[in-house]
Amino acid sequence: MAENQDTASTLSDSGRQPDSDASDARRETTDVTEAIRKLSDKNPEVVEQFIAMGMGTIGNPLHQKMNEGHISTVLDLAVRHDEREFELAKGHQNIQSSNRWFALVVFAILVGTVVLLVFTFKDKPDALIPLITGIFGFGSGFGGGFGYAKSKSS
């Protein structure tokens, strides 16, 4: 019967959130106080260091010396950094655009060479087949190297 009452009181307490939070906080405070008392009995220097650490935050000593001028300088540096990053990104886009034009020009030269050879040697297939094979070998090697270099840079 007593167990049922304890269970019922536990259930009713769990429905009340603020009381359970307060009792948990009191229990934790009691536990911490008990731990500090035990430590002070054995080693009072440790307790003094523990209390000293809890009283103030240890930060970078330069933070105390910073003023509005320093903050303005940091913000100016951040703005200049962003501007430089933007300029680099624009330059990178220009490089990509020039690479596309370069690939297009090389492809046009390759196609033009094949068309010129086909019209020039259309009556001599014995000479045309090795020439076209060599040109396509050159083109595939160039394309493979270009693609490999592009994949390595990414």
C-alpha cells in the first residue's frame, strides 16, 4: 500500500514540472556542497583553486585591452578580405571562360583539318585512313589530357 502511495506521489510530481526541476536543482546543489566539504577535509588547496576558478572566467588577456579602434580595424580588414575574394572569384570565372574558348578553337582546328584532309585525299584511301587515325589519336590524347588536368585541378 505504501508503495502505491509512493508511486502515485511520484506520478503526480512528474506531472508538475517546476517542482521537479527545483528539487533536482536542490539535490545537485546538495551533492556539490557535499563533494566540496569532503574535498576540503582532505585537501583544502584543491578547494581554494576550484573556488577561484569558478569566480571568474579565464580569457585571453588581449580581450580586456581591445577598444573600438581595434574592432573597427578588424571590420575593415574583413571588408577588404571579402572584396579580394570577390575579385579572385571574378578572375577565376574569366579563366574558365578563356579555357572554354581555347577548347572550342582547338576543336574547330581539328575538325577543319579532318575536313581538309578528306577533301584533299578523297581519291587516295590508302593515305587517308592512317592520316585520319593519327589525327583522331592526337585529338583523343589532347582531350584526355585536358580532361585529366581539369579533374586534377578541381
